[in-house]
Amino acid sequence: DAYISYLMILHSKLAYAKLSQAAPTSLGIVPATAKAVQQVDGDLEKLKLRACAQIREWLLGRINDLKKPKTNVQMVQQTTLVKMKYVLFFLNDHAPSVASELTETYADTMSRVLVGVFKAYHTALFKFVDESAGRTDVVAVEEASLKASMFSSRVKPTNAFALGDRDKVVENAVAPPILVHMAQAEGGRWPYEALFRSTQVHLVNAATSEYLFLLDFFKAAEGSNPVRVRELFLRIFAKTLSLGLEQLENYLCTCYDAIGLLLMVRLTLQHQQVLQQRRVPVLDTYLNRVLLLLWPRIYAVLELNVQSVKTAKPKKLGNVELHPHYVTRRYAEFVASVLALVPDAAAVGAGVYGHMAALRGALVELLDKLADSAHKTAKDKCVFLINNYDLVVSVVQERKIESDELFDELLTNSRDKFVEEELLSHYGPLIGFVQQAEAKQRTVGGGDATIPLDSAKVERIVKDFNGQWKRGIEHINANVMKFFSNFRNGMEILKQVLTQLLLYYTRFVDLVKKSWTRPPSFSNDIVTTQEILYEIKKYSRSF
């Protein structure tokens, strides 16, 4: 503090000695031409040169301190340099060439220090990366590749498409970076996006600290110009930022993890907001470059998944049973994860949503191919499709994401087809009779028209139904329990089948009542709708 006070006094005297106009207190005498000033001018010049030399030597020493291993750069900046920032102001006024030299020296030194720090941090930290997805981690992977990856020595998560708690990395976007020595002690592993977050937040914090220091310490040397300070910052960080982009590019060349890539986009957008809030505009170009690297790779990985489904051969996708296919499960997890990270097409453009629409269409076509290739009966095809459509709808709903209307519609249509197929297999004669009779009614005079019915045929249907309707319901219940892996889905379908059975039977009874003015001889064999409803309620207790 005393030294700074002396410098201020010296600066004041030097400035006074250079005045070419009389000061109000100088009795009209111009200081620069005054004899007394001229007598001490040489001494003032010597003091100035000595002060500049001392300042230069001292600052070079402090700058060299920054290069020492394990030096806390921010501590040196704040506790030493900022407190002595007047010395740079003094140099800028009285030895601008020295001030420029020191500025350049500082920039070169900090550039080497920072690139060394970040290179070492990246090298050490990324030893703990947990690879999340490989080239075979696409939606429609062939069964042989799937089995091979299961026995691979490569460490993999249980599901490359499930988001799980990976999105917590976005919630902790600006949390302190991972400490290498702590990571070594814990021996844990992290997905790439977690390590990316750590390096990026380390960079954001370092950039914030350095930019604010430059604004404070070098404002005199840079003429209090934020643009000049920004240029100085970029000279210091140029190699570090290039290193970060190079490391990211190297990773992206072999990255097939769409979930991780989307998380990295979210992190980058978060870091942009943080820097805007801090009013630190020096990483805008860098972060935009990061996004420009991420988005093309995201689209490339999404396209790989689309093509995997489009070009999939049913024979290479393993056994196709009635239960959901593994490709559908991978698709459902993938879609739910992507839509959770990109909830709004307007936020990122239509690129992601366009690829997801193409993937959806490709899956629907593939499921139709699988159903046709593996199942011979219409009912089995319906069961297979229902189970697969229901899986997609269920996974999306579980993740609390807006449901896909296409799969809702496909599920509804397939359920309707199954209901008809299941009822026809147990009550075919009754249903066929009702449909034919009602069609004849419409041609005669509308739904209320009375038409002649074949008495023997009606009696046969009544007696057949009377003898086996309960057993038919039992079989329907057993089939539904066997066919549908999702209990909730099965109960909905059972309810729909039994409701439709009651409706068909009610229509049959109405036809009989209209055709016989008196009770027919087989009237005692007609099961009442109340009996059927009572039986249905036995099974509906679990609805």
C-alpha cells in the first residue's frame, strides 16, 4: 500500500511537470517551463525509470509464479495482482511499451498454463468414462449382434436407450466439476455426458474468473475497452478452446449414443444461459461451435436407427412370439428418452421430430412384416400387434410424455379386430346370424323392419349358445390372460370382449322378439341378458 501511495505521488508530480498551461494555483507560471521544475526534471525521470524497472521485474516474477506446479492461479490474481493493479496503470502512462510487453507475456504464460491444465484434466478424467452405446446399439439390431454384445468384454449399461437418471446431469449443469483425485479414490465410472459437463463447467468457471480479472487488472492497459479485453481473453484461451473442440470432435467420430448427445446439447444451452446471466460474453463462439458439432452427429445417429428398422430382415430378428418383440422395447425406450429431452420441436427445430416420425413409420411397417411372417391366423397377428403397440403406449405414458396418437389409434383398431376374432371363434354362428339378419333388415326397410327368420336355425343357435356360453367366457378369459403380457391391457380387452358379446346377444334376442309374436317353443332355452351380465360381473371385479 505504501509503495502504491509513493507511485501515485510520483505519477502526480510527473503529470504536473508536463503541464503546458498554467494551473490555477501556479500564479500564472507554466509548470513545464518553470525553472524549479526543470531542476528536478532529471530526478523525476530517473525515479520514473527506476519505478518502471521495479514494476516490470516484480510483475514478471508474479507472472512466472503462475507457471509453477499446483499454483492456485485465481488466488495469485486476486490476492496479489488485483491489489497492485495501479502499477499497470502507472506503466501504461509512463512506459506503454513495457505495459504491452507485460500484457503479451501474461497472455502467453496463461495460455500455456490453461492448455496444460485442461489437457491434464481431460486426460485424467476421461479414464473413468463408461461407454454408453456402440455401433450395434441401434433400435433394430440383429439377434446375432445382440447376443454377441451381451458377451462382449466392453462395459455397457443395462439399456443403452433408457434415460433412467442420466438427465440429472442437466439439473446439476453448474455443479462443481468432478475432482480427479476423488474420482480415483472412488473408482467409479461416469457416462460421457457427465464428464463433458465437468470439463465444460470447469471451462465456464475458469473463463468467468479470467474475464473478470482481465477487466479489472488490464483495464488501463487496454484503455478500459471491453472489446480489447475480450480480444486479450481470446488470445489467452485460444489454444484451450481449440483443444476442447478437438477432443469433442475425436469423440463424436465414434459416438452412437443419441441420448448422451442430446444431454450434451442441453448442458451446452444451460452453460450459455449461465454465461449470459454472469454477463461474460467470451465463450459464445465456442459454445456455438460445440452445438454445431453435436447436432450433425445427433442427426446421423438418429438416421442410423431409422435405417436399422427400415432395412431389418424379419428372419434375423430372432423368434417372433405373441409377446412384445425386443425391437419394440428398444424403440419405446428410445422414443421416450428422446422426447423427454426434446419436448418441443420449436426449441430445436424439426430435425429431431422428423427423424422420430420416420422411425415410427418404419417400426409400424416392420411390425406388420413380423406379424405376417411369424403368425398364420388373423387373431394371432392381432395379439402380436396389440402387445407391441401397447408396450410403446405404456412406456411413453410411464415417462409422463405426451402420447403418440398414431400408436393409440393402432392399438384401438387392433383391439377391435381381436374382439371380433375372439368372439367369432367361440360364438361364430350367433354373430354371423346377427350380422346377416341386420343386413337384410337394412335392405328391407331399416333397423326396425320385421323379417322372417329360419326357425330351425334360430333354435339351433339358441340351444348351442345355452349349452356353451359360460364355457366360452371361461375360454375367453383364459386366452386373454395367456395372450397379453400387460395385465392392465388384458383387463381392458377382456372387458371389451365381454361387453361386445353382451351387445351381440342383445341384438340377437331383439331379432327373435320381433319375429315371434308369441314365445317360440325354444323360449325356455333362451339365456336372459341378466344371466350374462351377472356372469360378466364375476370377471369384471378385477377391471
